[in-house]
Amino acid sequence: QQFNRINSSVFELTLPLVGAGEYLMLPVNGDWGNKFSVSNKSLPGLDAGGDFGYNLSDNFPGPATSGTYKVTANFLTQKFSVTPQ
């Protein structure tokens, strides 16, 4: 999957996510050497959005329910959101 560029710092992607799964954002498609991730995937509400950074320790937590979601990432503020579609 590839994000769509909204402006110089905001990117969006609509995709199916598996409930209670996890995911990462890769700066280079197919290259697992670096990643955008979260520091603590167990934080309450993080499945709907929060802070992220470069090469942090945990995967993003997926939403509780499987479905199609829009993931929005702002690389300037290092905030992301996940909304059902």
C-alpha cells in the first residue's frame, strides 16, 4: 500500500485493517530497515490515533474491529489518526 500526499507533511491511506492486529509505516516501500512506529502500543485509545516517530519500539495497534479505515499521518507534528470508512 502507498500513502497519498495531501500536502508537504500530511499523507493519507485508505485500506482494510484486521481487527486487533498491528501495522507499521515504512519510509521506503518494501524496505524494513527503518520504520515509523509508536513508543507504547498499549496506550488507551492509540488504535484511533496519537503520537508516532521514527524507529520507535512498538508497532501501531490496529482498531478493535476489522474493516476499511483511513490512516492519516502528519509527519510535521508526528500525529496520526485512524477513522472507519
